[in-house]
Amino acid sequence: MRISELEKIIKNETRRVEKEFTFEEKQANLKPHEVAKYIDHTLLKATSTPLDIETLCKEAKDNNFYAVCINPTYVSLSKEILTDSEVKVATVIGFPLGANTIQTKVYETENSIKDGADELDMVLNIGRLKVQQYDYIYEEIHAISSLTKDAKKLLKVIIETCYLSKEEKIAAVVISKLAGADFVKTSTGFGSGGAELEDVALMNFLAGNEMKVKASGGIRDLETALKMIGCGADRIGTSSGLKIIQESK
């Protein structure tokens, strides 16, 4: 897609936000089993061991979480453990900086799909977004979404909201939608900040019916999770899934 076309669409969506978007904090009212189905039970620490991943997967099965989210090296192990369950396997691409080449992200995606990943959470190239290289951002997301759609997998684009201005957040969501992403996701959890309620609401407003929103980063209790869902999050990425579920009972 040409950069001039992308710039025009982003400008129009920015005007629409200025005219129509208002933020109101809301909180969802959900039962424990309903909350569980929003959770991507996450372990992305550099020190994670195979035993840690086995524990994570068991916790996900026992609590009926929607998915586990793990580093690519553990995709095949997680898939093997979760074979007899409904829990999905999500992994990360270009993580956590987003500064890999498109070709590297394509290889990571292909390899993770081969290993059994159901969902791919890809960090977009933040530096190129900030200098408005919108055609590059479109190209990299479209390259990955083409693979995930062919394989009937889901693509979540991590935009790392803590580093972006409001205008950059709008651009990131708009391009992700145009390039075929299934979700936009707030954060890696490794940046200078995590999910904010107003960002989730803004992302949901821009996503419309064509994409969903994943809130992640700093969501450590039930109240925060319910507020994120109330503001438009369709998925919650957290390493505090057990604590959230215990609080909901």
C-alpha cells in the first residue's frame, strides 16, 4: 500500500478520533470462568526453564485460561503438553524490541507455526513508525498476516503504547487493521510502561468490528483486568492469571 494512501487514511481516522472519541472508565461484571477465558497466561522471562513452562501449561489447563504465551523456544513443548486441552499456544515475534528485519520476523513466524503456535504476537518496528515510515510498517505486518491467514492462525500486533504519542497510536492501529492483523496489543511488558485504560478504549474505537484488542503489561489484579475488559479489551495478557482468578472467586 502506498505511503500517500496510508497517510490519508490515518489523517481521516485522526480527525474521527478528535470528533467522536470520548473516554469513560468502565468495569466489566464477569464470573470467574468468564474472566479465565480472557486470559493469556504469560511467561516470557529470559530465565524461564522447561519445568517453568510445564507448570505454566498445567495452570492454564487447570484454570481454563484461553492461552499460554511463551517464547518461541517453548512452542513445541507447550503444544505437546496442551494437546488434549482447549488452551491455545501463543508466542512472540520480533520480541521485545520489534527491531528485527521483516525477513527475520517472517522466519520466526514460519518456524513457530511449524512448531504448533496458534497465535503470534508480533512487535512492530517502533523506530520506523515514529519516523512515519508507514509503508514499511504496513509491509511487515502484511507479510506476517499473509502467513497467519494461510495457516488459519491469529496475528496480534504489539504497538508498545508507552513509547507512542496519541497520533502514533492511531497510526499503528490503523495500519495494523489495513494490513490484516486480528488483534492490536498494547505492550510487551518489557517497555517503560504497560496497558492504560484510555489506550485500550482508543484502540477499541479504532479497531471497530475488524480487529480485537489485547491489553497487556502491568495487569496484576482482578479490578484492573475487569476495567481493561470494560474499556474494550478482548484478551488480557498477564503473568498474574492465578491471582486474578483467585480474587474473582
